[in-house]
Amino acid sequence: MAQRPSTTRSIPFQTRTLADVIRNQFAPAAFGLACALPLAVMAQTPPAEKKDDKDKKETQLPEVKVKSTVDPGFKVEVTTTATKTETPLRDIPQFINTVPEALIRSQNATSLSDALRNVPGVTYAAGEGGTQANQVFYLRGFPAGGDIFIDSVRDLGEYNRDLFATETVEVLKGPSALIFGRGATGGIINQTSKVPGVISRNEAAFTFGNFDRKRLTADFNVPVGEDNAARIVGLWEDSGSYRYPQDVKRYGLAPSVRFGIGHPLEITLSYYYLKTEDVTDYGQPSLTPAFTGNGMFEMPPVSPENYYGYAKHDYANHETNIFTARIDYRIDRNVSLRNVTRLAKYERQVEATISTLSGTDMNGAPVTPNTPMELLRVQRNHDSGRTRDNDDTAFINQTDISWKLQTGSVKHTILTGMELAREKLDRVGYVLDANPNQAGTQAPTSFTPFLNPDPNTELTYTKTPGVRALAEGTTAALYFQDQFEFSDQWKALLGVRYDHFKAEARTENIIAGTIATGPFDRTEKMWSGRGGIIWQPTTTQSYYVSIGNSYNPSGELAVYGQNGTNLNPTNENLDPEKNVGYEMGATWDFADGLQIRSAIFRNEKTNARRLDETGATVLTGKRRVDGIEIQFAGNILPNWEVYSGIAFMTGKIVSSNANQGKTPLGVADVAGNVWTTYKFAGGWEIGGGVRGTSGFWLNDANTGEVPAAAIVDLTAAYVKANYEVRLNVTNVADKTYYIGGYQNNPNRVIPGEPRTYAVTLRYSF
């Protein structure tokens, strides 16, 4: 990107009463205050100052830095996500990968999956483009389907997340329940939103490329006076795909307003809307053990463009609405209060097809290792179990108070917080019947050649509502965290959280109007936390050791691939699964701007659910992932930037009724990436990188494996003060590779994209 003038400015911290601020500046946002009722109780108005005192001394407090949204480069040094206080990464005893806006723009990343290509240790249990379960990520070998957040608030919707309104993507590794609550086994994924700033920034960008790619984004940030601003970010996309004959369409809008920037009271109101017309894609059928003859599933030797669904029947339409009100109030120079209220609604309509290699060939003979590949055929079931409508909602309120104090020679940054949430899932499943005149239900299905599938086959079937799944989860949580500074060299973090989580679930027969299963309910009382010690012998070195834990309750919501929660008669009385993480890490900062971070870790699920010899579910399973992770970010030379990471992992199913001693799915021995750019004089820029993995198992039984692959991507750009032309080429060698399978089943896999190119024209004004 072109160098912009510095946009950091100082605004005096002026002492004003809460009443003055509301009366003079925030009347239009009164309803936002109502959403944050705890503010009225907990925030105290500073006492009025006598005129004599005012004449004797300055009332101006230390200045507050207000920064614009100009890209700082690939290196990120500070975050608020891990501790909810602004903290340098070197002062956090946890490994954090931050994908900054500069890297997102350099790679022309548009989806959350695109951004996570830069994070080693992330694998997929479902594809990144419109699958039934959408973007199901595994972090350090543990599922993170319900551990996705926006601005540190849980984002439980099942939809394909776009980056048009995202500033950065952060991945916190290891159990992270102290701040984020239930789940968070292998870590959490957090998207930070674009918010208004006091520096004007307006731009529009249009991207076009092969596979009929067309995408337009616009971003307008308008200051209003010296301390208010409004921002609106928009998206329009109508693109083809290397996988589907159907187009993929996306429409997004993210307006926000921010009042009182740099003043004691600051209010931010934002709305996020994303509507997508996607395609369900359960991938390509793997070669089955009947054909391979070795008991293993193997990758399909076909083009990544082969699509085995139905162009006229498979779809996944999503509509996401998220409203957020955030209030930040600096009570004095040492005490601050923050309240965040979010209302979210997630709607989805889906029809899907499961395509697997048939057990018989074109002639009806059983498939064997001697069957000619041209006689293989695929059975495509348009699945009733994966045809449903979602109408999910969430109301979440978080209140945090942070203050700085000193006890003797020890400095403290203390955070106390409360989270209240109610999440509801309302999901209607449909019955698809290819012949309603025949007794029973006949699933719509057809066969197609394995080597040359026909996606234009039409089906005839009726669609009637079947089962409605209703689930609700309520959370009441309290947490406490203390960041100690014993000296310049020794620091520590200690925190604890208590969660009261209640889940209820039932299913109803829509036609009969009767309860089909349940109601089930489960209440959990969970204590979790994190502790770490940090040693910093110099200003450029930092070392830490830490431990953290989390829980997966039986009734946790947003269980991907299911209609409601995990609750059923066999686990309604089961305690939560327990997770614990141990980590040792280091950070080194170099004078030229390069930062190196590393960690050695062990993540364990100590009482995983498993079936015993009688078929009952018990909590005696155990699985473990050990590893080493290293990250490089920043400048090698003044014009040469790099962002790179590599993870070495080994996993083991320590205890289980099945697959004991084997490697858990999604754990790669080695996975890594490097992305680098060099800026020449005159505005020219070139760059590129490699991302790859040594391969990983698609299931716990270790009967299907994603093969090793290394993918090369390139970029070239011409950047000036107010415009940019950028070319991105992905998978330059046009290599066939695979990004994952689906939910512990290796009979189908998702291929990665072939060689693609995109040209982005960006204009700033």
C-alpha cells in the first residue's frame, strides 16, 4: 500500500459529566444507553469542581491517543481480544495469530477461510464454500465450529463469513474459556470489525477474474466534527465458481456511528447485514476400500471442477443481521467501564446432496480393485436429513470494568466482567419424497458417471415439513482477571470464570403437532481460568509459561451438522467434557521491525465422550495434541515485509473404545505458510508465498488421508497515493490438492481451488 501521512492525533482528556455528554452530543443514541442498563448503576458522575480549585490547577488529564484505521503492516504488537484490555502481545501468556488488514489486502482474501490460510494448525472438517455445515474449523486438532466470535462476542450463526467489514482476524490458541466461556478447546477465532475513526477514509474496489469473478466493495469513513464519525462498508458480488455451475451471490452492508471519540464517554452503534446465495457442496466422492483393495479411502483422480451435486436443487441461502451497541466510559484515569449489547438473527434455507461412490458399477456388478475406472458410478442422494430451514437468534450482553492500581511495588490491571446471554435455535427439517404415491418415503436419488458427472440432472419430489427442532441456551457468567507487573522483568496473568449454562431442547412432529423427542434439559456450573508467568530480561525478549482450561457441556448450542444441541437420553445427565492446555512461549523483537514468536504446547481433552461396551455414553475418553509453533512477522528490510508461521504437531487418541492409539483427524505433522512482499521505488510491489501441509487424517480411524501439498501464490501491484492496481494469482502451478473432508467421514473430500487470478482496482478519495 502507498504510504499515508501519520494519522495519530492527541485529544485532551477533558473532564465532563455524564449528563453533559448525553445532553450535548448523544441524544440521537439514547436508545443505545438503554441497552446498557448496568452503566446507569455502576458509572459515577465525577464530582463538580469548585471554581477556586479550577483557578489553582489544571483540570486536564493525560492525553488520549486516537488512531485511524490506516494499515500498520504485517506486524501486530497489541491486542484487546485476549485480555479485554489493550495489551502488548509480549505481555500475554498465550500464542496468538493475528492476520492484519494489510495482509488481507495483499492476498486479496475475501472469506474467513482465506484469512485462516495464514494460520498453521487450522484444518477443515467441512469445505470452505457453502457446505451444509459451512466453515467447520479445527484448531490444534479440536473442533471450533461454535468458537467463532465477532469483536469478542460469540457469533453462533451457520453461514459463510465474508471479510468485507473485517479489520483483522485473530486466532487465540489453546483453551480460552476465561474470556470466551464454553467450548474454546483448541482455541477461538475472532473477527474485529471496521469501526469509524476521526480520519477521513473513502475507497471503492472492484475485483474481476477467471471463473467469472465479479466483486465490488466500498468503504466510506466520514468524520463529523472533531470527535464523532460515521462509517459504512458495502459489498456486492456475483461470481462463478470453479466447483459449481451455479453463481454465488453476496450482498453486504455494515453501517456504524461512533460518538465522543477520545472523550470519557464513547458510544458505538453498528449494524451488520450479509445476504448470500451459496451452493451446498459435500465434495467429491473418494475411492472406497472396495475399489482400492487396501482398506483405505483414496483421493479421487478427477478435476477439482467436477461437481457431483444438482445444479437445479442444491442451494444454501443465508441472511445474517447483527446489531451491536457498545459503550465505553472512562470513569477516571484508572477506571473504565465497557458494555456491549448484541442482537443477532441468523436465517438459512438449505437443500443438499450427498454423493458417494456406488458399491456397484455401471453394469450392476460389485466394485472391486479390478473394476475399470470408467465404469465407476456415483450415487447422489438429495438428502432429507440435510434439508432444513434455520431461524436462530442471540441476545448477548457483556459488562466489563477495568482499573489500574498498585499494591506496594506491584502494579495491577484488573478486569471484572459479567456476561448474560440467551441463544435460541429454531430449525425445521423437511421430508423429500420422490414418489409420494408409494408407501413410505423414497429419497430423490440418481446415478452419474464418476469420471464425467452431470450436474444438470433434474429430480422430481415433494417437500413437506417434518421435524422442528427447538433449543435454547442461557448463560450467566462472572469473570475476574488480574495482570500483575512485579517489576520491569516479571509479570503475570491470573484469571477465573464461573459459567452457569442451561440448555433445553426438544423436537416436534410438525404435521402431527406432537413432541417427538424430549424435552431434555441440562444445567452446568463450570469454573475455568488461565494463569501465566512472564519473564522479560530485556525490552526485546519475553518468555512465558501458562495453563488454561475450558469445558464442552453436553447441551452446547450450534453443534454443526445437527438440528439443535447434543442433548439426548444418553447424555442428558453427563457432565461437561474437560479441556486443559499447557504452553511455554517466547517473543523476540528485532530493531528492524521483525518479530518472532514461538510456543511449545500440549492440549488435552481429559474426559471425552465415548461409547462403552454396552453402548452407553461415558466420559472416559482422552485425546491429546502436542506441538511447537513459530511465527515471523514484520520487516526484514525497510521495504521487505514477511508474515510466516509453521506448526509441528503430533496427536494421539489416548483412551477410547475405538481408534485408541491413533491420530485424531485434522492433526498435521507439519503445516505452515510464508507470505512476503517487496516494495520498489515508483509504487511497484511484488510478492508471494507458499502454504502447505504434510497431510492429515480425515477420520479418527485413520482410513483416509489428505495428501501432502505445497501451494504457491503470487501478487504484483502498482500502488499510488489514491489508487492501486493489484494482480493475485492463486495456485500458480495449478496443483490438485484437498482442504479437508466432512465430519470424520473420509468418503468425500473438498478439493482446493485450481489456478485462479484476480485483478483488483482500488480507488481512494
